[in-house]
Amino acid sequence: MFVTIEYFGVPRQKTGVSSDSLSFANSPTSLSDVLTEIAGRHTAFGEQCLTGDELSRETIINLNGDQFVRSLDTQVVNGDHILILSTDAGG
Amino acid sequence: MSSFGYHGVYTTIDATTGTSSQSSITESMFRRFPGGSALGTHLLLKHDAWRHDPLSAESSLVFAFSPLVGSPLTTSAKFAVVSRSPLTGRLNDSLASSSFALAGKRSGNDAILITGKAETPCILVIDDQQTHKLPADHLWGLSAEDTEASLREQFSGEHHFAVIGPAGEQQIAYATISHSGRHAGRGGSGAVLGAKNVKAVVVTGNQRTQWADTDGLVERAKQLSKLSFGPATEKYRELGTAANLLVFNRLNCLPTRNFQRGSFANSEQFSPEALGATRNKTRSSCAACTIGCTHLYSINSGTSNRNVRIEYENIYALGPLCDVQDPEAVLQASQRCDELGIDTISTGGTIAFAMECVERGFLDEPWLRFGDGAALLKAIQLIGTGAGLGKLLRLGSRAMAKVIGHHSIDFAPQVKGLEIPGYEPRALQTMALGFAVGTRGADHNRSGAYEIDFSDTADRRNGTAATARLAVDTEDRAAIMDSLILCKFLRGVFLDYFAETAELLNLITGWDLDKSAMQNMARGIIDAKKDFNIRCGWTPVEDTLPQRMLNSALQDDPEARLDTQTLQTMIAAYNLERGWTAEGYLDEMSSK
């Protein structure tokens, strides 16, 4: 299956790209597996997006422009768009 | 009284005569209203400022400092300007940063209250609790920046200045008070000062307050500074708030074309990366700040060699909201707003509203079209001169709609008269509540309810009574932040917010506040603000949104729809959570 990762703010700066298209053997796949794959590709961002087994406080994730999620057990399916952005939307 | 962190006094200056008097503030009052917005609100209530037209000689305007000002705590060099707003008729508390706060506190005052009206333009000088009134005829007509430059030649380097631009002089309803490139921007406090013929307030002095636990404070300050270099503030430091634009656009919550849409075709051109690719970019910090969020970009055309400070809100209001897709025009417009001394959000909101009125045939100004950068700049010029359409534009969108008629109030982008910041209420419904109930009108700084929308605790497009209760907490946090005063960009470093802010205040004052005490303090501050508004004539019908944003879906997001009944349910839940009646009245008004 394929999922599209869209990076915004600091995650975009750290990865140096605005998006990635990733493929996975299994569908659905956990968000944890997706982030592990991203961390392998983008080391600087990978070091920051996870704190132990949890999403770091500074990172938030949105699925398909709809719901925000924090649980790394969240299942993603083929065609999903995963938006990764910095916490603190205000300004 | 003088206790740790405080001078225990405020000075009242009568601009009519130039005379002043000092009054004491008791520790018990500081425990309820510790500084900043809270202290300013308390003093306005004490002086019955709600009785007076904000542009009358009898009105009062307060510069309020705080116990943290002058301490080694990062981002603490801030001051509040509090008055009744000429734009909303309700309480207005605007904050700004930097050396004016430090020098104002060293003048020996916890607050400075200005009333009266000078016969001719004047400068008010507060020096070690002594006050003087000096002529300001040579400054009248100058921009805020040029006024400060002139004052630097007139006074020593120990003096610092809060000034108004031409807009404040002309009492434009959304004029700002400026200091060192920062602005107490919202609600028209510049017009209040201008109505008093006060061009500048100058502060200096050598009076310092003591701290109860200096060693502990210094140690905590070091910890906070270290955290402020970390990931919690990285977005502000590296990219600035402009980074929000692409996120909001992607989620269809970037108000565009006067809130007709939630996304904007040319958003990528306004990203910090794109702006920086074709322009010189510099960064700066406020005094006593370790974050350094200020990002300034050069303007490529014209004769100006000054860089312009860019934030999400001025890009949003002067770009997408007016559907202007040329970043150069937006940067120029932002710079022109700073020169005049007008709030960029209200400027953009009012012009976008006028553009839609033209589109609908309610205004015969065919040059003023959505998407036209030259028209945007012309409209700002007219606001400055007051010529032609400028006479209407300088009123703000609510008052303008009353003149235009045709039910245009239904799409005037404002709450209580204050133009709405860049958060689409239909797509961010907890924030919609925050806007509706805000004491100074639609406001993203007094309510952080968008944090709920941007989390997994709520469905941002389906507001509920439960999320309304969460919104109360974000407003309480802001009330403390705005009263201590600390920069909101620091909030991400706190793990246990109320407990940690209690600790900061205790280190300064020697008090023994705990988490619960801070939460109660926050509730009391919000109560006082509501008390002021009720005395001004507030009624529950004010707590709503423009009709456009109710009962119909956002054009580019059919799921983003907010019903009137849903909003009313959320408002009632909010009011009850605050301990008010379901309609929003206080059980008793005892904030004085």
C-alpha cells in the first residue's frame, strides 16, 4: 500500500522535503511503523518526532486533513495522507 | 507599600494639566490582579472607566507592568495597555514587549494611568515617579518609527518610548501604540492616546524592586532560558508564525476572500521558505527574550530600505483575506500599516469587507476588487488620509456595515466590532466559541481554544459542550500569561502550567501560591473583564459570530458547518463552567 506524508513547519525544515510517498507491505499499517520508516529516511527529524514510544510534544499528526491523532497504534490504510506539523498553531 | 516584585504604587497623570498623583495598591489586590491585563482591568474598574466614551477627555488608559518585569526570566519584558476600546466599546487589553516595560517599571510604578486631554500635542515623561508634560508639535504627523527616532535624539539612552503614529493622532478606531517595532495592536488603544493629544509616553528611572528568592529565581531563569532554545519554541525561532499559513491552508481553515473560502490558491508563495528565497531576511528579539521569533523580510520594490516584520496574522489579513496573491504587495501593505500605526488584522478585515461590498454592488468603488494588490495599498492610503472611502474604512467593519446597510453586517468579519483573526470558525469550532465569548471580541490571544481544535481531544468541525469546557482552560492560561506577563510562545516549555507559573510568582514575591490558587486567580481575572463589559452595556446577544459563519457550510469544506444551536449550546456550557449564569451574567459584580 502507499501513503503520502506531508510535512509542514519544522518537520518540513528538518526533512528538507514537503512530502514523501511511502510504500508498505501490509495494509493497514500502524502509525508507529510509518514514523519508523520516516525516521530512517530523515534522521534529523526522526530524532525529534518521537520521545521513547510516544509522539513528541512538539509534533502533531493529522490524518487526511480531518482528525488529529497522537496514538502510534492508529492504523493507516492505502491512500491515506499523513500530515506532520509543529505543535502550537497560534501566532 | 513596597513588597517583593512590586513598587506598590501607580501614577495617575492628567494630560490636561500635566499634573500627577500617586496611589497605592495593596498586596491583597496584587494577589488577585498580579499585573499586566489583570492589573489594568482592575484599575479601569476602580476609576469607573466604563462610564466614559473611550475618546473623551474623561476616559482612562493604563500602562500596566508586572512583578516579573526586570527579572531574569526570559520573555518577561512586557507591558499591557488597557482601556475601553473605541472599536468595540468594550474592554481592550493589548500587550507589547521590550525596553519600555523595563524602563516603565524602573520609573517606580506598577502602572501608569493617563486621563484628561492636552490642549495641544504633548509628550508625557515619567522619570522616577516624577512627571512632566512637554510639547510634541514637532512630532505630530510622524510615523511611530520616526517618532521614536526623533525622541532618541531628544532624550538619553535610558529613556524608552511608547508612541502613536498618524492613525492614533486621527483617532482611527484600530490605531496602535508602538514601541521599538512592536505594537499593542488590537482594539484601538492608539486612538485613545491620540484623543488625549498624547503623542508619546516616555519612561525612565532607577527604582528597582527586590525578589524574594534571588538565587532560586536565577536558577529557574536559567532553566527556562535553556528550554526556550529547545524544540518547544523551534517553530517560532526558525520560521516564525508565518509557518502557520500552509498548515491552515491545507486544513481549509485559512480565511480567504472575506471568509468566503477556507483555502488560498497562492499560499506556497507566502511560506517563510518562499519569502526568504527572494528576499533578505533578518531575525531579532525583544529585550530579555531568548526565543527570537521576529522575522523581517526586505521589500524588493519601492524606495524603502527598511525590512518589514512578518507574522501569520498580517499575511493572512492583507493576503488571503483580501485574496491578494502578490507577496510583495502584502509586505508593502504591512509596512504601510506599521507606518500609519494601524492594526493589520482590522485593516485587512475591513478592506476585505469593503471589497465584498463592492462585489455585491453595495459600494460604488469599482477600483476596490478582491485580489488587487494596488487597490489594497490605495485603500490603506485612504485610511491614512481619511479621504473618500477612507472615511468609512477607518471606522472598522462593524461600524462601516451600519452605514452601508443591505444586511452587510451579516458578512462583516467581526465579533463585538473586533475583526476576526486568521482562524476559520466553521473549521475550528472550539475557536469559534473562543471568538464568540471573548471579552475584547474575536481574539486568538485571549483564547487559545484553537489548541483544542488542533488536538486529538476534539473533532474540530463538531463543537460540543465538552470542548467548550476545555476552551475555558485555554482562556485561563492566557489570562495568567497576560498578567504575569510572559510571552505565549514560551507556553510549550511548561509541563504543569499553573503549578510552574505559581512557582515563578512565588520566587519573585515570596508568596505561597499553588496550582489551585493560580487557577482561581485566572477565573477572577476573567470575571473582572466580564464585569467591566457588563458595566459597559454588554448583553448576551453580543456573544455570537457573523451570520455568514452560521448554518451554512464552508464553500471548500462541506463538513465545516456550525449551526446556531450548536454555538449557543457551547456558549451556555462555557458560561456555566465559568460559574456564570447560562446567559453569561456574573452572579455578583464585585471585581472592584
